[in-house]
Amino acid sequence: MLLQILIPLPLVPLSLLPVSIPLLPVSLPLPLLLSLLLQLLLLLFTNTTTTTTTTATVVGAGTATTLLLLLLILLVLQLPLPPGPLPLLPVSLPLPLLLILLLLQQLLLLLLLLLLLLLLLLVLLLLLLLLLLLPLLLLILLLLQLLLLLQKLILLLLLLLILLILLLLLLLLLLLLQLLLLLQLLILLWLLLLLLLLPQLLLLLLLLLVLQLLLLLQQLLLLLLLLLLLLLLLLLLVLLLLLLLL
């Protein structure tokens, strides 16, 4: 395309061309500008053919292409182009405007590639952070497991303590029942002796009343004993379930 532009132009020696570009902040001779253009072309081809296909390489190639287009724009702006659209271009646009559009396209592509590179670096940093925090997470999970196990052990100890207290109560009730039975036997023996020796009706009725009260107390103690046994069985079932869960 550049040759098509340059062919209709008259051949002018390099010494007669403008020696500087007014758009640049410094004055550059045209041979130096062409030398920079060739160096950028070499940089572009080396970036696109000899390196690996990674994101950093694509960013380097995009940077070189952007700089090449910028130099082409500056070079074309100082050339005396023919008026009207160029015949080889698919659209009727002046060449400087077309090169500016290509430059904007390259800049957007370069920005997109830079964002992609930053995203990849962010993912890499997150993975590294996760790898660094993985032992800490495992330690926290282990501590939670130990706390749960300790909680179960404490609950088990409490159940054992309750069972022990219930067993002591049961033993105490059994002793009370034994004492009541002995007392009843003594009263019965006393009644028999009274019937044989002193047949007095009032004393006999009194002893019978005492005997009935003792029997009633014995029934109450037996009921309490049965309730404690039932509670003991329930606690044993709960303890068995906890042992199975552990």
C-alpha cells in the first residue's frame, strides 16, 4: 500500500524532503525516521515468529505494531499525497485517517491484552495465596474436629456422672426397702406375740395401722425405684448411641 502511494509521486532526493516532522516534539531527519521504522519492523517480526505464544509475547507484538502504525502516520502526514481516495483501499478514506483508525484498533487490542495479562496474574496470585493458606485451613479444620471430639467426650462424661448418681440413688432406695421389710417383719412378730400373750384390741389395731402405713411407704418406694430404673435404661440407650457416633 505504501508503494502504491509512493509510485505516483515524483522522485525527490532525500536531501530535498523536509528534514523534520512538525508533529513530533523533537526534530528528526527522515533517514533516522526510516531507520527507526525498519527497527520496529524487525522487532515486530522477531516478537511474532521467534518467541512462544504467551500473553506477554502478544502484548510485545501489539506494542511494536502500535509504534509502527504511529510512525507510519507521522510519515504519511508529511508526504504530499494525491487528492481523493486511494484506488487500492476498500473504503474511500484518506490514508492518514485510515492509519489513525488502525492505530486506535491496535491500542484497544493492546489494552485488552494488558487486562488479560493482569487477570492471569491475579489468578496466579490467588492460587499462590490459597496454597500458602492451605496448611492454616487444614489446621483450623483439625482444631474444629478436636473441639467436636472434646465436646462429645464431655457429654459422655456428664452422662456417666448422671448414671453414677442414679445408681447411688437406686442403692439407697434398695436399702430403705430392706429396712422397711425388716421393720414390717418386726411389727408382724410383735403382733403375733400380742395375740398370744396380751389379747388387747386397742394395741392390736394400732400396730395394724402402723403396718399399713409401712406397706404404703414401701409401695411408694417401689414406684420410685421403678421410675429410676426406667430413667437409667434411657440414659444407657443414649450413652450407647453416643458411643456408636464416636
